[in-house]
Amino acid sequence: MIGWIVLIAHVLGLLTSIRAVMEVRTAQGAIGWVVALNGFPYASVPAYWIFGRRKFQGYITSRRVELARTDPTARQFFTNLVNRNLLVEPERDRALLIEKLAKLPFTTGNDVELLINGEATFQSIFTGIEQAKEYVLVEFYILRDDQAGRDLQKRLIAKAREGLRVFLIYDEMGSGDLPRSYLEELRTAGVKAFPFNTTQGKANRWQLNFRNHRKIVVTDGKAAWVGGHNVGDEYLGRNPKVGVWRDTHVKITGPAVHSVQMAFFEDWHWASGEMPALSWDPQPAASGRRRAVLCLPSGPSDPLETCTLFFLHAINHATNRLWIASPYFVPDEQFISALQLAALRGVDVRVLVPNKTDNAMVNLSGWSYVPELEKAGIKVYRHAKGFMHQKVMLIDDQYCTIGTVNFDNRSFRLNFEITIAVADVEFAAQVRKMLEQDFADSREVHTRDYEDSGFWHRFSVRAARLMAPIQ
């Protein structure tokens, strides 16, 4: 009996390794899976079935059908952008590549408000929800049943009882401890609440590797909020075990709101099968500002690696400044090379990561990059004031990105993410001032700090680096 089990396990390992050779993106990854699947198939075969795929099946087919059905609406949306002079015309050639990746345009007539930390972010979001007149769209990776979560729940219930349409998406992995009673209270009041449900469809039944990491709020198609905050007390600095929480969000008004809304619309259609009637009539921001904004949704259903290509493009086009803030910094070799080349071009490249982290493996891996980066003149800082969770990049004196993307393989290839790119000198100056304060609250680390840390720490760092593709 045992002999048959061993034989079947190794046959499955062999067959699965053939699939890995055909599907895994890199040669190194394929070799790693082949060795594991044939050497120890008992654990590796189920692991590959759960974590091995890099493409999310079904969502892209659903999206194509949906867009075909809503094509008249999409055409009218773009016609309105043209007729109202809301498309960015200067430097269109430079923007064209990014627009092709995003499948959405750079628009002007937007205003963007920088929201630093949880108090400012949730005050802005809650005020926006309270002022909504038609509908509220909410999507978060983590939603907790704590004070922050109940504050959101109370407002959503109130708007539903006023007769507004309220839609909520949560990721079932990130919100795994959310009690059923929390959701039932919302649904009883009339809120439509769905998990993103990455496991729907036969091809995805056992696949746990894909997450919806987006954080989106939209009200009436007129205002949108995107950034690093999830909904939980720790994001407001209320968790004594975590302490100070450093994060960044943005509020957007203007035609770019509809691009954010489109990302939610596609996710809602996948999660619920429904296509709600929303406003698609783009209007310039009431403030009169003309900031250029692009919304970049990305995920494992994209034909190309949208997120990877976008950030590589941004790094390769930096001319004098490239500042990156990310709580999880575990890039692959192509990003290391791109950062080194930027520094060798004379660009001021800085990387800001937290000193205190919630992921020991990521923390160890991060140290392994310090020698490679420092050789090229790149400065690495560790934020020493609480836990830094923001996902921000500043390019030169005009461009910046704020969103949900961490600088790691999971965000670049496995998660559904959303990034807001802003091309505006005044707003970039605000981001620069914010990051300068973050650098002041940090300490620069060097290769010697790593080399002096002791053998076992250095060994742990190198061992953690081997797991970088799945962190």
C-alpha cells in the first residue's frame, strides 16, 4: 500500500513538473519547482496546485464579455472626455505607453488631495460617504470588526437606509476574521456586500495565491479615495502592539474618478455577476485645478505584467530623483538592475522601508539588497517611527504614484492592485515635503550594518532571499 502511495505521488510530481516547465515565468522558478516536485512531491504537488499559478483564470474572460456589453457606455465616456477637453494633450507620446498598459487615459481637470496617516484619511472618507447623494462604492483588502470597522459600517448602513445604493467588496483572505454578523447587519440594512471570491470557477477552486489588495472608495462618481489604508484600528494607530502607523492615501475629484470607478465596476461584476447603473458623465473638479491623473488597475488577469512594466518604465525615465517608499521591498533582479542604472545615470535614488515590520521574512530579505544598492550609490533608509505602510514613488519634480502596490513579486504579479499616477509639479512638491519628513524620521543603513550583524543573521538574510519570489 505504501509503495503505491509513493509511486502515485512521484507520478503526480513528474506530471506537475511538466506543467511547471510550461507555465512558470522564469527559468529559476521553473527549476525550483521541478526539483521540489520530483524530490518531495508529497508537499510540493498540493503547494503547486495552490500557489503555483501566476495567471488568474476567468476574470479576464468575464471582463471582456462585460466590456463588450458596456461598449456604448465606454464610447460615450471617452467622447465626453474629448468634448470637454479633459484628455491630457501635452507630451501625449510619453503618456501613450502608460495609457496602453492602463487601458485608461491620462485626464486633466482633476484635483488630488494628499492624505497623510489614518486620521486625515478616514475623516475624509467618512465625510465623503456622509455627503453622498446617489451611491457609495467600497472595496478593501482588510476589513475588521473593530472600532474603525464599525465606524464604517455605521455610515454605510445609514446611507443604505436613506435609500442610497451601497456596494461593498472585501477580500476573503485579507478579511478572513471578519464575522458573519458584521456582514449580516450590513445586508439587512440594504448594503450589497460580496467577497471578491478568487476561488470561484473550476480552475480557481484550490488557488489561494491571488488576492484583491485594492483599497477603493467612490461616491456618486464624483470623488474617489485610493491608498495604503485598510479598515482597522491599527491603521489609526490604536493597536498598542503595532504603535504609530505611517500611511498615505489620496482623494481624487474630476474625471479620473471614473477610471477608479471602472476598476471597482469590473471587480464588482466578477464578485457578484451584477452590472450596477453608475454615473459615467466626467466633470472637471469643482476646485478648478487641472492636475493630470491616470489610474492604473493591475492584476494577474492582465495579458501583460502591467504593474511590472509600469514601474520599470517609471524607473527607467527618472532623470534627477527617484524616491521609493514601500513597507515590503523584495524586488527581483530586473528591478535591482533598473535602480542601479538609474543611480549610475546620476539620479538621486532612495529606498525607504520600515524598521519595524509585520513580516519577519520580508524584513530579513530587505537586508540582502543593501550591498547591491549601495554599490551603485543608492541610499536605503529604515523608518524608525512606528510601522511605515505607505506605497509612494516620487519621480523627478513632477511625477508621483500613490496606491496599493508594494515593491515585491506579489504586488507586481499576483495581487489585484490599483495605482494613482499624478503629473503635477505642485502636488509632487507636497509629496517631496512629506517624504523628506519621513527620511528625517529614519536612519540610513549601510553594507557595514549588514556585515557586522553576525553570521547567523547574515545566513538568515540569504536564506530568506531565496524565498523572495513568493513573499
